[in-house]
Amino acid sequence: MWGGRFAEGPAAVMREINASIPFDKRMWRQDIAGSRAHVAMLGAQGIVAPEDAAAIAAGLDQVAAGYEADGVPVDLALEDIHMATEARLADAIGPVAGRLHTARSRNDQVATDFKLWVRDATDQVLAALSALDTALLARAEEHADSVMPGFTHLQSAQPVTLGHHLMAYHEMIARDASRFADNRARANLCPLGSAALAGTGFPVDRHATAAALGFDAPTRNSLDAVSDRDFALDYLMAASQCALHLSRLAEEFVLWASQPFGFVSLSDQWSTGSSIMPQKRNPDAAELVRGHAGRITGCLVSLMVTMKGLPLAYSKDMQDDKPPVFEAHDLLGLCLAAMTGMVESVTFRTDRMRGLAESGFATATDLADWLVREGDVPFREAHHITGRAVARAEALGVTLDRVPLADLQAIDARIDARVFDVLSVDASVASRTSFGGTAPANVRAAIRAARGEKA
């Protein structure tokens, strides 16, 4: 490509380190799309003769059909997907193919292709997030009344409903979707026409190419356009946050599937066995989702470090921008699909959940709240009284709602029989009617609101 300036070809190692075709070939659809928009604009502006523009457009269709049928051949001498496409185009239509690169550089070309690819990837993630959210809402609705222990510090704290617990993950997924959508909107400016770094002297119509490619407008500064990779970093940041949320849910499935918890049974589709212990049922899919979060976050760190000290405009370091994004996207897609499958198929053992909710003195706060409401007791004093009641229940080996009234009144005379109306786990969850609380009626309202947001 630059034989006019160099007398010798690159060393073999130079050719290998310089080539990106082994990984950037997956952007071939975006490269073809960008080239189609560019040549259409060149023809419309009279920069390239109409017959040449038509020949190039037909040749690009031919190249695309070849890629679709046979894949992109890897030739390190052609370096990247842009040169590979140009070489295939020249094979198809001859020297006129050389006019395609008029008024553009590989710098604005790769920035455009990569933005198009990230935009397509974002749309795929948004669809996958919607599928996971649909599964979460369905299971939350199914279990809007199912009682389970709520935890802090992994200690039984207060009873909640399983539906409420699952809706917490709906909130996380909704925030993830908003992050991806925000990045898509912010990044939807087209770099094409910025050329190498300074723009071009040809009378290009950047608004036309931006519109043809579905961008809102062209980028406003040519230096920034070719050196910006914020859209890739933002994608990785959103992917990392999403992976952390998936990892938290995966960890809960791992815990809940263990015999000490026994809250869930994962289906055969999302479990594996042991090579030596025939009784084992391992939650490997959940563990891999948890593990992949580390790799996805590593991809973010990798690109941040690559970009952290680069002067304007383009530097070859930026060739390393794509592998971490590609890797993170592939891993996130697997994680979302696996988690959706697990949520849809998991069996929740609600009898076990209820049993543990009832056994952990989880309604202690309800006793304290009752003392505040009905006995006009300051909360700190009520907290102390309730602690003594819990100690008495523990000594008797019963739950709080089974402690005899006489024993409770011996602790504090202001307690009367009405207290038993609030000490069951069902009464406890039903009473949590504050906005965002765990009451079954709240859970159903939240599900309706979420489905309205999605409609």
C-alpha cells in the first residue's frame, strides 16, 4: 500500500505484529456498509464519476457475497479488513477500485466501522437484557407471595418475598439497559469524512454519509473523531457493570443450590456432574457467569490502559482497541443467555425458604415496630426489649410468635396479645407497604409498572 515510499517490505515479525485481520475481520459487514455509503456520496458529489461509483458499489456487493459464503480470508500481507476488502474489490472490478479510498483514510474508516460494530453489539445486548428481564418479571410474579429470609451480612434479617428479591435484579438490569442505551445515543455521530486527522479538501457531504449509516450527525472535530474510543470504553464500562450484576445473581444461585441452603434446584440443562462423585450436581453455568465477570472487567482495564496516554490523533496502539471489546461482547452474550435460561428453568423450593424465614427470628423488627406504634416506646428502648424477647425465644427453642404471652409480658408489661398479629412471616411481609417495600401488593404493582416501562 505504501510501496512508493518504502524500498523494502516489512520483516516477517513486523508483518505479524502489524496485522489485525485475524480479529478485525469480524467487522466486514460494517466495513462494506461504510464503503457503500462513502462511494454513494463520492458519486453524488461528483468526486468520482457516476459509472465508477456504480461499478464500485456493484463490486462491494460481490465482495460481501463472497465473505458471506466463504468468510474473510486471513492474509497478513493485507493487514486488516479495510485493505482485504479493497484488494478483493480490485480483483473483482479492476483498477477503478482504487477510487473508493478518495477523501478518506483508514483512520476515519476504522473509527466508523468500529462505531457501527459497537452500535450493533449494543442492540444485541439490549435485546438479551430484555429477554432476561422478561424472565425475571415472570418468576417474580409467580412468587409475589412466596416468603423467604432476607439477609444482611448473609445473616437472616427480615422476611421478604421471593418476588421482591427477584425484582431487585430487575432494577439492576433496567439500569444496565439504560447505560447501554445512553452510550448508543451519545456515540451516534459519524467519523467518516474526517480523513486522517485534519479533514479533507474534497467537497464531501458528511451529513449524507452519516444519514446513510444511521448516525444522527457527523462528528464535529476531525482530530477527536479519529482518536476517540470513548464509545468502546463506555460499552466496556456498561458491560462490566452488567457482568457484576449477573455475577451477584449467579452467586446467589450457587449458594441457594448448596445443600445447607437448599433454596433452588437448577435444571439439568444448567448443571454438570462430577467425574468421581456420582451424587454431585454442580452449578457450573452460574459459576462461569460469576467467573466471566472478572474477564469482562479485565477487558475494560486493558483498553483503559491502552488509551490512557495517547497523544492526538491516531496511534497504532489503537489497533488493540478491538480485541477486548470483541471478547467482552462474546462473554457477556454467553452470560446473559445462560442467566436467562437459569432464571426461566430454576425450581424454587419455597417450602425450604419459608422454613428458614420462620426459624431465624426474622420478625424481631416487627416486634420493635409494634412497641413503637402501640406502646409509644422509643425505638432504641423497643430494640432492647426485642433483643430480650429474642433471647427468651432462643432459650425456649421456639420462634418469636410461639413465645408465651406471659413470658413476653415478663420482659415488658406493655406487650399484649395483639402483638401476635405482627409476628408471623406473612404478617411481616404484608406490612411492608412503603413504596419499594416487600409487600406482595407492592411487588405486583412494581411488576405492572416494569411491564408498562417495557411496552
